[in-house]
Amino acid sequence: DGKIYDAYVIYPKNHTSEANFVEYFVYQIMPDILENKCGYTLCIYGRDIYPGEDAASAIEKRMQKSRRLIILLTHQLVNSREDAYDQHIALYNALIQNDTKVILLEMETIGTYGKLQESLRFIIKQQGTIKWKEEHTVHPQSPNSRFWKQVRYHMPLTRRPS
């Protein structure tokens, strides 16, 4: 299908105390589970988009080469006034072009979705979110936890090397 990534990961990039866990999750836990243990290929901004690259076009190209978009929902992302460029592109691709499936990971209880942009609310209404619960932080590395099974259910089939 011409895609090189199974998923492009969108997460809040501001450095606040609650973002520390999100960054740890994005750079450590997700690659460990989804890449090392399940055989997926992720594209993570800051790891797979290089310094000096034109960020906007690099983001767009990487998303087009991804089968899924994983958006981490946090209070920071919900309350952020300046919307992330990658989130805009992702939602445009998912809703308007209808060519990429979105997986929403609710990293902390958002409560009411009223503050979310309409496109995100639409996706939540269509398919819901996968909720990260505090107890997952005890054994976050188990790919067989309910959380990771739900994530893998929404991911494309992996092609095992023969």
C-alpha cells in the first residue's frame, strides 16, 4: 500500500509536569510495546522527524505514509489554544479525505468533551476512546493488558517477517 509506518503518533509537545509522563509513554512505553513486542512501526515526532527538516512538510509526508493516526488526548491537548499543526493535518486526512483511521488514547480523564474541537468530538462519537487508567502504570509493559489489546485491535494487521 506504499505506507511505511503503521501509525503516526500525535501528542502534546509542551513541557509541563503532566507532559513528562506523556513523553515517557510516547518515547519509551509505546515503542517498547508496539514496536518491540508487537512488530509495528511507529512514526514519532522528535524521534523520526529530523532536526533541519521542514517540520510541516515532514509531518504531512509521514502521515501520508502511515496506516493509522494515534492521538493522545490530555488536558494539555484539550485546553491548548494554539492547535498543533499535526493534529489539524491528521483530522483533515481522517475526516475529509477519509483515508486514515484515527485511534484516540485518553491519557487522563477528560470528562466532558465540550472543549474539544468539533472534529475530535465527531470521531469520539463515532468510535470512542481507549482510556489509559492509573493501574496500567504499574505494569505498562504488558502487551496483553486490556489497554494494549484494545490499541492492537484498532491497529493494522502486522506483517510478520517470514
